[in-house]
Amino acid sequence: MDAKTYLTYQFTSLRYFVDIALAGLTHEQLTWIPPGTANSIGLTALHMLATEDKYLSLLRGKERLWQTQNWSGTFNLAEPPGFGGDWTVLRQATLTVETILGYQVVFRVKTDFYLDALTPEGLEFPVKLFTDHDRAVDVLTLLISHTLLHAGEIAALKGVNGVKGLPF
């Protein structure tokens, strides 16, 4: 199996788990603030999705859909939840299941387009993410693990609410 086929398989698999983790959420579950320092399912999902938007825009050399399609206005946030920092200030976001899923749909099309056009040389393309030596394949690998990590976190938060998060 070549790398492009493997990455496409990984994205198909991660989408399966993300879709299951997000399935059947109520508004109350989406916005519930768990005890301690954990974040709501909605903010976690928005962070997970916005990271794919950010990474794919970096790989494509284009602006994020967050900016070009005014998702900041839709969610009432200048920027989506990022790495680190205090997310409690983001709790004023306008989060609904429909807007979260709508945001997901539009950038999945961009991700599919990128993956379809990906070449072996494209995997080696230099990208400045954390260092000057990152490659497109590094960004895609990080994106896959990041997304699966947060899908599991969402599933666990659903479980705390007495709802099955994943099918096993």
C-alpha cells in the first residue's frame, strides 16, 4: 500500500469515529461544562475541527475557511479554541450541533480535494508548522492523531453524561 492510499484510509477511519462521537448529541450535552478543567464537548469539537481547517489551509497555501466563510461570526468567536490558553473565555461561543456539523462538512470537501490531488512529492513538501523542517506528511500524521484523540475525549464526555460515545 502506498502512503497516499494509507493516509486516505486513515482519514476514512477517523471520520467514522468522529461521526460516531458527534452523533446524537443534544444541545445540553454539547454545551455542558464538566467539572475540573475539562472543556465542553462543543468547544472540544470546535477545536478538533478548526485544527483540520488550519492544517489543511497551511498545506494548501490558502486561508482558513474559518476566515473566508465567516465561521467566526457563526460561532461568535474571533478565533476558534487553539492550543493551550484559557478556554473559559470562549464559553460565550454560539454552539449548536447544526453549526458544528455544518463547519465539518465544508472543510471535509477541501480535505478530500487535497488528498485526491496528493502526490508522493507532495508528501515531502516542506511546511512550517512547528519547525522549518516539517513536511506535509508530518502535518497529516499529526492531524490524524490529534483528531482521534479529541474524538475519544468527546466520547468519554458523552459517557460521563450516560450516553454511549463509541460503539464498543
